[in-house]
Amino acid sequence: MPAEDPPTPAEAPPDEAPPDDEAPPTAERPVTFAQGTSWTQAVAMFEANVARTREALRQREALLDELEEAAEDAEEDAFSDADPEVYTLACAACERQLSRRAQSVSLVAEAATKLYSTDIPSADIREVAGERTIDTCECRICSVQCGACDAVCGYHVVRPCSPCGQSEHNGHFWLFHAENVVGTQRLDAEDEPMRWSALPYNGVEEAPAEEADLCPVCAAPIMERTRVLAACRHEFCFGCISREVDARGRCPLDRLRLDRSMLERI
Ligand SMILES: [Zn+2]
Ligand SMILES: [Zn+2]
Ligand SMILES: [Zn+2]
Ligand SMILES: [Zn+2]
């Protein structure tokens, strides 16, 4: 190992920093004026100094306000991502209400594309036969029509591609093009925007009949009773089993493979 050079002694700092006429005066270095400075000049310099200090303080305050606002906005965004606002959707062609539980979303692939999404289809929308691959990824979709006027208003993701299936997903497989529907923000009893967490899990907003059986998924009385047309013939709320079929394609109790044609409303 080569011997290290002896460290060169650092240059000793000067005892005193050279006087700097530009630096603002401090308690240790009070304002001094060159010989021959008149009173008027001295006052003018003093006033200019005060004005500069005021301006610096004003800028600092403005910056602090801006930072505070940005922090509040970020908090609000995080909140609305976790608990989005709820929209009703009506068909743009005939005004039939198509959903009372929709979110405003933009596609990950194309942020410019505005859509609405829902997790439970209403009885007023209909799938159009014929599966195809969507343009933006490998998801398999079929078109969705307004049940009243047949206008195509969106699509149903029948089989998500693996990147979409693995990514953070809001669990909504029914999507509506913003140009084919009219979205209206829902308000709660206090006239505040209604949040997703206020919606019933099974999608039914009426009070349940008292002695209904309990749904194995949501553990509340079964609403819009729907039977699985498979060997098990299990029964659930329509919303609960509809969502299971979209997300996993299986009966949640015994893992039997299911598709939508095997759901019977009873
Ligand atoms: Zn319509
Ligand atoms: Zn996909
Ligand atoms: Zn249920
Ligand atoms: Zn089953």
C-alpha cells in the first residue's frame, strides 16, 4: 500500500471577512456611511433598505401561502381518490337513467379519454353480443347499449388483460364514454357531493324486507335475489354476485366457474 501524502495544511481562513458593501447591515455590522454622505442620501438609503426587507417578507409570506395551499390540494386529491364522488348517468340520446352509482375516470393508457365507470350494471343497460379486443390493451370487451333507445354508450370488460388485471383497479368493469352519457354529480342530504363510501355495497338503496335471507357476500338481507345456474345454485344479491363474476368469474362460495349468462334473477 503506497504511503499517503502528508495532508497539506488547509489555508488558514482570514481573520475577518472582507467588508462587503452589498450585504445588508446586521447588529454586528451597523449601517455605516462613507464620508461625505449627506443626510438626505443616508435617509434614502435607509428607506430603500426597509423597502427591500418588506418586499422580502412579503415574498416569503406568499411562498408560505402557496405551499400551504398545495399541501391542502394534495390532501384533498388523496381523499377523493380513496373515496370518489358519485355521479348519476343518463343516456345522452334519450335521457333514460342508466346508473345511479358511477365515478368519473380517465384511462391509464390515455389520460385524455374521459369515461364514467360503475361496478354494478343497472337493469337499463344491455350488453351487445360480440366480444372484441379494446384498442389500448389486450382487454376483451363487448359494447353496452341503452336499454331504452339502443344507443351504444360504453363497454363491458369481459376479460381484463393481465396488466389491467394486476394493476390497481377500482373494480369497475362497466365503462361509459363521456360523450354518450350525461353525468350529474349526486348530492347527499346536506347538499355536499355524495361519496362512494355512502353507497350500499350491493347497489340497492331501498330498505330490505325484514325477514329476507342473508347474502353470503355482503352479510345483509339479499336484495334483487339472483341464483347461480351452476351445480351449487347459490343465491346472492344481484350486485354482489355480478361483481364477483366480473372480478373473478367464480362463485365466491365454492369457486365454480361462472359467466354472466349463468346469473338468474328470481
Ligand atoms: Zn337511450
Ligand atoms: Zn387491459
Ligand atoms: Zn349481497
Ligand atoms: Zn356456488
